[in-house]
Amino acid sequence: MAANRIQLQTALNKPYDRILFGQEILRPVFGASLSLNTSLIPASVQPNKSEQAVINTVSIYGSITLEDNTEITCYEITLQPQVRLEQNKVAIQRYVRKLLTAGQAALVNFIVPKNKDFWRLTLVAKDSELTEQGIKEKTTHAKRYTYIIETGANKTNKTLAERLEKLSISDLYFKDITEAFSVEKLSKAFFDEYTLHYQKFYEYLQESNYRKSVFKVSLPTDATKEDKDKAFKQIRDFTKKLLGRIVFLYFVQKKCWLGASNINYQDGKQDFIKYLFKQSGGNETFYSNWLSVLFFETLNEERPNENFTMPDGSKVKVPFLNGGLFDRDDYDE
């Protein structure tokens, strides 16, 4: 029976709990292939002194035996309190590679105990190949496939839930699980959706009043396709730049750099754009009144104390980012 995506999303949106993760997420996906321990078992390979600076404890909570007899060991790695999950630490990567042998893999839950609403699920596998001498490990680093899992009202973990649902109806060979965690597949899904948003936005601007009032495009009724393509180039350029800027903002807000309380930028909102949109009234003036101010009067300008005034009058910190991404064009005026 296939796991249900909605149920998986609901489970993923709960604060991290190893037992619930095993029962509500792994069990529906892997079924009898999954074996869960009744208690945590210390890993046989423990972190060395330098690795202990970032890793606190390493335990095994179960295993998955796939149809091709690949065994995936399930680990829970508790990081030190000061470690930021979204950053890749060399010591962590080096340690995880030591957990693997040729032909084996690990499914790792990386957690920081003080924050059960933000954790990382990683599949790690070393490449191996069949030779006349048997299975030999390739001379490449372990491959890592990672999902960041966040809980809260604005978090869906939709992509991971969709991948796990699809995995649950697969043959459960190792290639199926690597495909479910594949970065290349994620990238294709991202660009497919990005292209869809671009096309919708571009077509909307073509048909809207902005075509004349902002882009100064006026066409005769008998205009050819070549005439339209040439006239609409400015709209295409604007759409590309705007979507690129918005994607960059999502990257910056993930770093906690938007809406922070001070210029140390440790506590910025990771949903700042959505928060700004809602606080501004969430209407069609958002670009002209707020996004354009954020782009051209904030991110690209040095300001005293790096202040940005929110719609409710409160001041938050937004950094000055010196670069050409937020340079104005004529249609940005």
C-alpha cells in the first residue's frame, strides 16, 4: 500500500521525534523492509576529538533492507548546540564517510536538541562497482542527498512528502531511494516550476495595463509576431530579473539576514518575504511600495544602522549587499 502524501506532510510538520519519525514516516514508506530498534544503540564508530567539536552523540535506531539486499543503517546524530544545521561542516562530512563501507548506505537524522522544529535528513552512500574481484568501492567521495525539514504554519515539506510517497510504491531497490533523494531530480522540479511562474508572469504583463503605463509598449492590431517579440523584450527582461531577485531573496532569508534585530544577523525571519507581504496588505501594490524599496533603497544602499522600516512602522535590520543584482532599470522607476 502506498504511503499517503498528506499524511506524510502532516507527520513531517511535527516537531522532531525519532520514534514518531520511524512509525509515521519510515514505516508507511518501507513497510516490512524497515527494522526499528527498541532503544538507541551507540554507533560502533564514534567521532574523534576534532569531530566532537561539532558532533555530540551518534546512535543507530534501525535499518532498512532493500530488495537488492542493500542495507541502509539509520542513524541519529545529535550535533553540538552551537552548530547551524544549514551549514555543511567538514568534520561532519568526514565522520559520516567513516560510517560507510562499499555497497552500504546510511540514512541520517541530524538534529540540534534545542530546536526540534528544524532538522536535516540525509542519505549517504559510497559508490561501488562490480569487478572480477567482486564489489569494489570507487575512488570518489560519498554522495550525500539532503532535505532540510522545518515545521510550522508556513512549512509544507511538500517535495519530500511527494518523493516518499512515490518511493513507497517503487520496487525498493537502491536506485529508487537515491532517485527519491536526488539533487538532480530536485533541480529539474525547481526549474520546471520556475519556468511555469515565469510564463504566467510574462503573459500577465503582456495583457495588463502595465504594458502601456510602465513598459510603454503599444502595438497596432496588425502587428506581426516579430514586432511583438521585439516590443515585449523589455517585459521579458523585467520578468527574468524580478524572478531572479526573488529567488535570491529566498536564499538570503534562509541565512537569517532579513528582518533581524541587530546587525549580527542571527535571528532574521526565514519567512521574511511572506511576512512582509502579509503585513503590507497583500495586494497588487506590493511590488511598487515594498519590493522595489527593498531592492533599490535598501539592499543596494548603505544605510545608518542598516535599518528597514516595516509597514507597521517597526524597524528591522536588512544588510547592504553590494552588487549589480539590484541595479535599477528604466522600468523599475
